Amino acid sequence: MDRRSFIKGMGAAIFIPAIIPASALGRDGFVAPSNRVVMGSIGLGGMGSNNTSSFLGDKRVQVVALCDPCMSDNRYGYGHNNTCGAEVFKQRKNLKDAKIYTDFRELLAREDIDAITTATPDHWHAIIGIACANAGKDVYGEKPLTRTIEEGRYLSNAVARNGIIWQTGSWQRSRHDFWYAAELVRNGAIGKVKLIKIGLPSNNKVPPLAPEKVPDTLDWNMWLGPAADVEFHPYRAFTTWRFFSEYSAGKIADWGAHHLDIAQWAMGYHMQGAKTIEPIHVEWQKDGFYDLPTSFAVRYTYERGEVVEMSDKYPMGLEIIGENGTIWVDRGRLASNPITIIDEKIKPSSERIYGLEVPGSHQSAFIDSVLNRRATITDIETAHRTNTGCLLGEIAYRTGRKIVWDWKTEKIIGDEQASRLCSRAYRGNWQLV
């Protein structure tokens, strides 16, 4: 019997004191403890702190556990100022009863936790996500979904096998502008789509740097996990890890996970993917600390002939070009040519897509799905297909040639070298299970 069933089953047998706080009974805008989603947070740096803070602002949520290999907020002045370790986050948010862990497996062993919010470097996404699913925890997992295409398939299968609720943090789907632009395109407002230009940031460029001493407040071995054993430097661990291929595919997967998701959503390919992926342009840093290209452009061609180009040379956002007009959409911007396109109303008879018709919280939408046991706005399979497209772009510019992709079998056709880049070996005893 679970915790909630136990409380409900006790009925009148529970002694009721004369005065009970409204918060305990779920009155006056409070949610009763028995009806709250009990959460644990894995990864408190950057988006981990942001997401957990958002969940703490939801009255239906109770955060009881925090996990991070870093305890302090000493990020050496690198990166964003919103990063912090588990202990510091606990103090800032006054989470007196939250227990702190450095090993996520200990947190997942707790039976009282219903759901997990996790935001770690990408090389951890699959292992932690699968562990959460196998533990029966619902998951709000940060994008991009996984570091490799093979990991994405394993993770998606684990979510389906365990019947958990999964939502990926591609929160642009919870923004009205993106949802409305996608639905307009899906219903032919600009005619047949010819080309979508996706603008992304470029990857960083940094000269070689000498290793530094591991701080006492960081478990460096746990931070590395399945990744190769290397000497510590703050650039590797704190915020700029995204520019090392050992931990991330860089901006093509980071921002690509947002914008390619919207492009495929608008065209109706969100459960499929492109047929061919080819590099247009790539520049690599010479003698640098990071090993990802400093500039790149990739072209995707889809089944009906639509083309998507992702490049750091385009303005941020999406320019969706059709036979009868163009739509531009980015965070805070929705425009069209002719201007009347974005004034169109979606008719009841039109093809509708699942999204938030008014601005809302991506995190609150996840809690809705947890409580109602319904599909999420960014489900696991959609996130896997989007991430696959991003990683195929990386494979295309690493090999320097066109990739032919069979989205049904999830195989690269006729290129063994490129196919090997769909997976990677792990350090030590870490494995996909």
C-alpha cells in the first residue's frame, strides 16, 4: 500500500485534533500533503536550480531530496551566476527537511519519492534517466535527451517499459508563439514548406589550460561517471562542459534541441526525422581547449522535400519559408510576411496539435501530467527524434559527408564509420540497463 492509499484508508480511525492547519487539509489555496507530488532533484547547476525553483513554486509539489556531486556554490567565476551546489541550494530555498546526496542511486532508492527533476551534463542523461524509469519515478528531464542516438533509444524503451510519465525540458512547446506558429504551418497558412532556417549560437573558443586541483566540495569521479578519466579544470565541470565532445555535442544539440523540435513539430515530422543530413560548413578550433567546431552549418532533407538548415550564421530562432509566405518565431518574437498570416484564427475543423494555447509553465504542465497520468507536452519519443536529428548533424560534420538515415530502423545506411558514432563506450562499470 502506498503512502496516499494508507492515509485515505485510515479514515475515521485517525484522531482529529481540535485545530488543524489549513495547509494540512488542503484548504484556503493549500494542497494537502497526501495529494502533493513528492520530488527529488538530481543536478543543481544551471538549469537544475532553475527547474527545481519552478517546482518549489507549485503548491502541488514537495521537494524532499537534492543530489549533486558539488556541494558549494564556488564556481570560480566561470559561467552563469545561477549555478550552485546542493547544500547551498538547500540553504537558499530554506529546505530544512531536504536530504542531500552525492550519488543519485541512493536518492532513487527512496520509496517516498514520486518524481524526479534532473539536469546534469548530457553524458549522464541516459544512465540517470533509465535508473529513474526502472525505479518507477516520473521524470522531468533536461534536453538534449541523451549524448548518443543509441542511448536515446534505450531511454525511450525504458520509459515505455516502466509506464512512467516523462517530459523533456524543451519548454518552447509551452510558449504560445511557438505553438501557434507550428499550428499555422501545420494547417497550410504559408502553403507547402520549402525551407526552414534555424539560427543557433556558435561554440566557444578557449586556448589550452593547465589542470587544476579538484576542490574539496566536488566529487570529481562521480561528476565524470561514464566519461573518460581526465584531470580536473573548472571549465570542464562548471557550465562550459558543453563545449567538450566527451560530455556534449555542443550548441547543435543544446539549442538545436529547442529549435529543431519546433521545426519538426510544425512540419509533422516530430515522430520521424530527416532522410539525409549533410554538412554545409564547419570550422574547427586549432590548438584549443575545446574540441567542438567553432562554426557550423548542416542541411536536413525530409521525405516530402522540405529542407531545414541549422547554422550559427543565421539569426537566432526559426524562419519558416513556404510557397505562400514566411513566419519568423523566436523567444519574444512572432512575425510573418504577409503580416495577415499570424492574424489567422485556427478553425475548430483544423488539425490541432497538443500544446498550451496560452502562456504557461512547462514545469506545471509536467505536474498536470503526473497527477492525471496523461501524455506530456514533450514526450520521450518526440524528444528522442529531435535529439537524433541534432546528433546526426554532429555526425555529418565530423565525418564531412552526407548521412543517409532510415528513421524507421534508426540506422545510418551504407556508412560503417558514421554508424559507430551513434554509440560510445563507458568508463568503469557504468552501462545501459
